[in-house]
Amino acid sequence: MGRHFLRKAVFGLCGLLAGAALSGPAATHEGHDHGAPPPPPVTTLAPRAEVASADFEKDRLT
């Protein structure tokens, strides 16, 4: 158990160190910029459909 456990621990530690070393260049750097955020959408538009209205209720009841 001792030798196999030590081998797995060493390989696991090497894998973690390699992953940490290789993920460093993937971080954002000073030249990475997406610019200004887009403006918010216009929300002053009327709804496209009405679920309940006077005309709908009149037609449904007659």
C-alpha cells in the first residue's frame, strides 16, 4: 500500500502543479478589453398582445 499510495500522491501533485502552471497564461492580461458595455434595451414599447381587454371580453360573452 505504501509504495502505490506514494506514487499516486506524487503523480497527483505533479498533475496539480502542471495544471496550475499551464493555466497561468490563460488569465486575462492588460491588453484584453471588451470595450464599453452595450446600451440597455429600450423598454418603453407597448406590449405585443393583451390577454384581457374590453373588446375581448365583449366578444367572448356574446
